Amino acid sequence: MDKNTFLSKSRMKVWVTILHIAAFIVFVIGISIIYCNENFNRGLLWINAEKYDDSPAFRTQFDSDVSLLFSYANLKDIFETDGKFDINKDVFGLNMGPSNDVDFTVGAIIEYAKRHGFYIDEHFQVSIVDQSLVNQIEDTSYFVNYRTYADTSGLVEPGDAYISMKTIITESLVLLSKYYNAYERFILTPSNFRYRLEYGDIVYTNDRTLNIKSVYGYGKYAITSSQGMMVDTNLSEIPKELSYQAEKLTDKLPKPYKVYIAVNTVYTATDAYALANVDYLRQRRAYSIGLVAATVGLILMSLSMAYLLIFSGHSEGKKGIKINKLFDIIPVEVKILLLTFGIVLVFAANNFIGQKVLHIYIEKKHWNFANQMLNYASVYIVALPIVFSIVREYKAGLLWKNSYTKVIKESFSVYMLKRSFKKKWGSNFLVLMLVDFIAVTFFLVTTINEKRLLGRLMIFICFIIFLVVNFIIFNKIYKTAIAFDSIAEAIKEIASGDTRYRLNEDEFAGREASVVKDLNNISKGFQGAINDQVKSERLKADLITNVSHDIKTPLTSIINYVDLIKREKPENAKIQEYLDILSVKSQHLKNLTEDLVEASKVSSGNISVDLRDIDLVEMINQTNGEFEEKFSEKGLSIISNTPSSGVMIKADGRHLWRVLENLYNNAFKYAAKNSRIYIDVISDNTGATFVIKNISENPLNIRPDELTERFVRGDVSRTTEGSGLGLSIAKSLTILQGGKFDIIIDGDLFKVQIKFEKVA
């Protein structure tokens, strides 16, 4: 086999698949080693942070030995005479009838227990050979004369002094098993646990050399006495029962006392400490091996999985994705059902066959973990081919195309499109509430009652489905909310005048897409109407301008010729009268033409504005002076109310003068004769306001906004001079300068106010 063949894509995928499976096995082995380690729940720091004699296991063994030591000290007087085990020592006495007091010695208890099936096993626990032998012991209760191991001062009721033979034999055997255990641990066999109990002149010890000086030479020690509360120790935690047990022993032994306890951490004796130390080191090494195996396995699994996912479906020398025509074209929903069926099938096989085979090789205390790992590994192996099939189907673009979900979605597409927003949001909310209710109820019921791995796995799968459904519904609601926000923003923009604003119809779906399409059509319609209106206004303005220019030339000739004829001073009075009328009317026509041109320029924006600082009070006073003589012709008097100091505003002087001229001329034309014209200039924090008021000569049966339209006059009969353009021009010029123009009508009172911002 040459190198190119070995490294071809197909060959590489085979080798990487083998690597992935091998890495998975290594990972499972590593996890199993870690989990089965007794220090599994202690994290990673314990590997390098402590020795056995600093570990919780050491402290547990130490506390256990302290408790056993003091139990032994309490039991010595019960089972020993002069420091030696005495089989003839009385333990308890019973009154078994009138004048029939029986004393039971250690030997009698042992003999009675053996005959009735009791024995002490290798762990110093009281056990039974045959329960039927124990059942032969009569249930009669006897009066207790004494028990050397119990204090009778606590008896309260008369019935407390009676006890059955089975109970008292069992009590005695339990104490005897403790005595045997302690004697074996501390006396008969070499021990790393050393002690010295000094109570008055009584000394209990298994090391004659142990004293206040030598105790500190051992690896771990604890010292207490009747002289204080503190325990002198180098253990990481103070022994829990040492002080209590030492003080309680004074119920039998005299004070003062001193207690020395030490452990030789060199472990010269082969006892529980030495064996635990070896086991601790072994577990540490095993944990490290398991950690390395799990880490390496996980890394190799991740890398190989990434490679397989990337190159899944790719073939050597072929473009596109190669799929399995038998399996990959199956809809993804069917594959999920096959996966579920496969999981149930392997779980059943594991339950009936796999677990039983596994139990042959694995210690019983690890059976539950082994069963779980077997199930997890089986699920992983079963899921791999289906996952890669789904990946290939996705790469080929067939995942959605072949799915039943697409078919269902398309079947309901018409209904979904016609649903109102109210029904859409309501149905989504109801589905979410229903799913949440079912999921929460299911979790509460199954989590409390389900103990099997399969059940827990199904709960986990349902929980994932629950999260996915919640996310899908939330996503739909969220997208709908985004669509509403976009539509609302579009409506706002169109309402503010931006008729060119459009929404991208491709970003919406369902009923939202239909609404967006209609909204875009409305926007297009508005835009078209506005364009037509602008075009029409422009044509009108051009027409007015052109006609005005065409009229202006012959009109100028007429005015000039009328003036020339007047200079000839015709003698005929009628001719002179006709010339005067012709002069007035031609001048009026000239003014009308000029107003038309100016109105056209203002409305089209074809006019320049030069804003400068202007004293409004000074300009009003000048305007009052200009029109005072003209107003007197109709008996009009000006009542002016202006600030004593100037009020500076930003305006174009030429245009502002035209605004004031039009307003004063309007007052001259339409104010009642022999009345007053009120002129006010108001300056406050909001700006500078000019107000002109007068009483109309004719009834004002018209709205204020109509007066600013072109060719509209307050004199409906049109018997007065005027073109109907003055107020319209004044308003347009005011707005062009950044001001505000308002007309207020109250009965016959006509009032105009214009407002500008003050210059700081």
C-alpha cells in the first residue's frame, strides 16, 4: 500500500473513525477510574496538596480509633481482672424466679451465645449462624439484679428493670465484640496508633515510652488533660470526641488525668493506617492516570469528531456531497424516531444481558455506575451513525427539503398567512402556556419518583425539547415584535413626510409581509401624488411668472403712454378723468403683477435670505412713521406699545420690511374708518413678538387659515383694493426667515402676530 492510498480521504476517514472509537474507550476508562476513586468528590487539588496523614480519611480513622480506645478503657473492668481477660468475670445477674438469682459470667455468656447461633465475624460484628436457633431463646422478661456495663440509677418505671434474655445476651455480645476489636487493634498486633491514658495512678498504654516529651516525635499527636479545655494537636482538625471521652472516663477512673495519643506516620507497623496509606497513594496514582486518560480521550474525540464532521460526505476526486441513497434520504423526523427506538432497544439489551455480564468483572459497590456508563456508551455508539447521516443530509441541502416538518408547514401556510395578529399572538401564547404547564408537571412528577437511568435520560431529553419549544415560540413572538416595530417606524416616517421610506419585504413573512407590501404601496402612492402636486405647483408658478412677465411689458408701455398724454394736458375734462382712471387701474395691475411674481418666488423657494441682527423696536417705529400720514386719510390712529429699549432678532431686513408693509397695508384697506390700529412689541424668554390689531370694516365670516391662501380677501364683495396675496406673501416670508405667523379672529377683531427668536 503506497503513501497516497494510505492518506486518501476515504482511508483517512476510516483511520480517524477508529481513532475516535479508541479515544472514546480511553475517555470512558478514564472517567470510570476517576469516578470509582474514593476521593472523587474532592476535586483535583488533593492530588498534590496533601499526604495521607493530612487527609480526611486519616482523620476519620483517627477519630474512630479514639472512640474505640475509650470504649476499650471502659470495658477493661468488665472483662478483665488485674489487666488480663477473665472468663469468670460476672457481667450481669438476673432473677429468674423466687430465690433463683443467676449470675452470668463472660464464659457463660459465650457458651450461651454459641449454643444459640451467635458468633463474632472477621469485622468484629455480632452475626447469626441460623435465625431459628436465635428464635429458640424464650421471650420471657427477667428482673435485672445488675449489669456491670450499665448504670441502674437511670431506671424510672418498674418495667425498666426487666429485660429479655435475647436482648441482654445481644447487648453483652456487642460489648464483647468491641473489646475483642480494641484488644486486637491495640494490644495483640503491632499498631502505629499509640496511646497513654493516665488517670490518677492508673495507666493504660500500648507504648511504655510514650510521654509528654516523646509524643511530639511522632508524625501526628493529640494531648488533653483535666487541667484545661484546649487540645494540643498537630492534626488539621481537632479530634471530635477526645475531650468528651476523656472527661467521661472519670465516671470510672480517678482524676486528674492526662491523655497522650500519637500515630507513627512512618508506618513501621502493618495496620489500618499503613494499609490506608498505601491505598491512598494507589488511589492518587490511579486518579492521575484516569485524569490523563479522560483528558487525552476527550481531546482526541473532539479533534476526530471535528474532522469527521467537516469531511463527512466528501469523496476523493468528486465534487458535491455524497450521500447514502438508502439511509440519508430518510426524513430527519424518522431518523429521530429510529434513534429513540435504538436507544430503548439497547437499554433493554443492557438490562437483560449487558449489565449481568458487566457484574461478573466489576465490584458490587460500583455496579450502579457501571450500568450508567454502559447505557451512556451505548447511546453514543447508536447515535453516531444517525448524527453523521443528518450532517450529510444537511450539507447536501436535503435536511429541510425531505423533512415532514416542511410538509406540515406548507400545509398550514395559507391558514397562517390569513390569521389576524390577534389570533397569531394568542395562539402562540396558549401553546407556550400549555407546553410550560405539561413540562413543569412532568418534571415534578418524574423527578420525584423516577430513580432509573432510562427514566432520568428521558426526563433530560424532554427538558431539552421543552427548552427548544420555548425558544422557538419566543423567537416567533420576538420576530413579530421586531416586525411591528419596523412597521410602526415606517408609518412614523411616512407620517412625518418621508414618502420615499420603504421596508424590505424579504425580511418579513406571513401576514406581516402582506401588511408591509400594502404599506409600501401606500408610500409609493403618496410619493406619486406628492410628485404630481409638486409638478403642478411648479407649472403654476412658471405659468404665473411667465404670464406676469408677458403682461408687464405692454403694461409698462400703457403706463408710460398715459403719463405722456397727461403731460400734454388735454383740455377736455372727460379725457382727463379717463386718463386718471386709466392711470390708477394700470398702476393697480402693475402692483398685482409684481405681487404675483413675488408670491411665485416665495412659494417655490427661489429667493435669497440674508439673516442679520435687526432691532425690531426700531423697525416698528420707522414703519409707524411711514404709514402715519397714510392712515390719517381714513381717520386711523396708531396706538403703539413697544419696549423702551431695543429688541434684537435675526431676520432679513428687506423681507421683514415687506412683511410689515403688507400687514400695515392690510390694516389700511380693511380697518373700519376713524378707528384705531394697535401695535405691540412683546419681549419675553420665549422670543420677540410683533402684534397688530384692528376692527374690520366688514364682517369677518372666514377662517383665519383661509386668509393666508392666495387670492383670498377679507372683503368678499371685492369692492376694495387688493390682490389677495398680501397676507400669503407675509406668512411665507416670515416662515422663510425662521419666524412664526398666526392670524386670530374674534368677531370683528382682526389680529396678526409674528414671532422671532431673540438674539442672545
